Amino acid sequence: MYDKNDFYKRKSDIQSIGEALGDMLDAFKIKKKFNQTHVIQAWGDLMGSAIARQTREIFFKDQKLFVRIDSGALKQELSMHKSLVAEKLNKFIGEEVVKEVVFL
């Protein structure tokens, strides 16, 4: 016969897909790389199309984000606000992924 208590016990063990993926990324020690890739892919959406058009290359080395910008004026402007850029990117991910941004 069906016991309602068994159903509720199992239900408490159920995880959302997001939680399960987070646990899997932690277990395989790839969460950092996943988050870095997510930052790179979201760069244009987060920074806007004008900055995205001037961005030629973007990559991580350790927890530093390196961004090659074509425009010298834009590079100078972004360099003055690099802590705000890092903060915006980390807020998007929900944890500290970017410790420093370097504009090349």
C-alpha cells in the first residue's frame, strides 16, 4: 500500500536542476572555469554594444580578466573604472570570479 510519509521523505531529497548542476560543477572542480566562461560570453550584454564592438580579445589568467580594446580613449576610460567593471561582472555571476580587470 502507498504510504504518504515515503513521498514526503523523498521530496525533501529533491534538488532543483540549478542546485544539481552547481553540485556537479563543485564535485568535478570546474565551477571556476564555468563561471569564467560565463563572464566572457556575457561581456557584450553586460558592457553594452559600443564596448563589445571595440573588444578584440578577452581571456582569463588566474582570476585576472584581460580585455584587449581597439580604442585608446575607451581603454583609458575603462581603466579608470576597472573596479566597477569587476564588481558588475561579479554581481552578474553571484560570486567573486574577477579579482582584477586589465585592459590591453
